[in-house]
Amino acid sequence: MKLVFCGTPAFAVPTLKAVLAAGHEVALAVTQPDRPSGRGMQMVEPPVKVTAREAGIEVVQPEKIKNNLELRARLDTIEPDAIVVVAYGRIIPKWMLDLPRYGNLNLHASLLPKYRGAAPIQWAVAMGETVTGVTTMLLAEGLDTGDMLLQKEMAIGPDRTAQELFPLLAEMGAPVMVETLAGLQAGTITPRKQDDALATLAPILTREDGRMDFARSAAEIYHRWRGFYPWPGAWTMLGGKKLTVHAMKPVEGVAGAEPGEVRVDGVRLLVACGGGTAVEIVELQLEGKKRMAAGDFLRGHAFEAGTRLGE
């Protein structure tokens, strides 16, 4: 097929490489503009741009696409059989949806209709799911509401973080997109409607999502840390300063303690959670201080009886 590929981050790179390896022609790569990043705020090229350029593919980086007449004219000239969209980060306008005969094909990192939205990997982990996966779908005007084409599942280990899942799902999804293209071309794939009644949302993450609510159970708090690490992470307040938790684990409950109450057991820092559960904070960073093991923190910080985090 003659394709246009829309994608931006590292998650999209395996699919771009896979469609090229399968013999498809990628006539144009559309990615987001270079952005400043890091402490020096140096301009950084999106991974898809780097990969496309290395493969000799023309790259365009429009700031906006909805009413972009130049991009529209370019795509009209190409006449792609399909537009492949993987983590592009822009809503695809109707004129693009209507352009190719096989449609706009999206690789979405969840088992739709669950976790529609911008952060499906993070929310699946944060909600304690034991299975996730990828879905190829036909993009429609709604938010991840289009007809499903193929799906593949992947187990989520009990201690796996979303950060660890990203590259695994990216690699697993790439051949699924290649299989989808082949199936559409051969007429062997029948699009399936999503059951909207089963849909859940995975909205873009905010800093506030990382705030630890100790009224939740230890398992819920731990799942949210796994899903939201490294950003927005898991954080709370201690003495008016932000306390970031870099590592934690659920442990036996702390007798007689209220949610958020700190208990010190030797070099262990325990915090009571909802339902009589507790977490052990293993590694942390107090605002203005360096990251350190909880035992090292306790050697330089004494907690008064009844101290509660989040206050």
C-alpha cells in the first residue's frame, strides 16, 4: 500500500519500521513540531521524525492540521491507500478521515472499548488491571470510538509499571498493524462496532492525579503509583513541603492508625491507608532535598507521634 504515517513519540517508531519492513511505501511522515526539552530546554526532534528521515521519508511537522490547506493539498496529491496513526497527539479532522480508501488506521494501547483517551496504558495499570493489550481500529470523529479491527492481549505483572509497559506494547502492536493492513487489503477483516456501554475513559494525566489519598486502600495507592510513575508519580505533603514517593509496596496494616498516619518500624517508614491497610515507603524525596532510601531519611528526620502525611 501507499501510506501516510502520523506519529510522534518513541511508541510509534516500531510500527513505522514494521510497515516499511513489510514492503509498504510511506510517502509522507506527519509528526509534531520539535519541542524544547530537558534542563537546557534544547529543541528535540520527535523520534518518528528521526526514524523517518533515516529511512529517506519526507517529513512535515504542522502545528495544526484541521484547517491546514497546505497539508490537505499534499495528501490529496499523494492519494494514500491508508493513513496510519500511532500516538500522533492531534485529533484527525474529517477531511483526513474521508481521504484514503482503507481509512485512517489507529494503533491504540488498550483493549477497547476500555480506556479510551490519551493515557490508556497509565490508567489500565492505575486501575489494577491484570491484562491490557493493543487494538487496531478505524478512526472516527469520536474519541477512540471507531470500529475495531484486530486486538492482542498482554498480561500486566503485579509489579509492572506503565513506564515498563510502553515499549512492550509498542513492539507487540507493530506486527498487529502490519497484519491489519494485509487483512484489509485481502478483505479478510470485518470491522466490529464497539460496545459503548463497556467504555471507560483514560483522560490525559494531571499533576493532581499523583496526589496520594490515604483513604484509598494500599493496593489502590500502589496501583496508581505503578500507573503514574514517573509522572505525575505519587506525592503527598509533609510539613508544608511536597514529598515525592519513588518506591513503595503494600504491607500488613498498622494497628490503631488513621489513614495517612506515619509509623516508624526501625528503618521502615509505614503509612496507614484505608481499610486497615498500609504501605511502606521505600524511597522518597522531600522538596528541596535529594532522593534517598527511607532508612536514610529516617536517620535525619524524627516523626512526632500522630504525624499524618497529606497535611
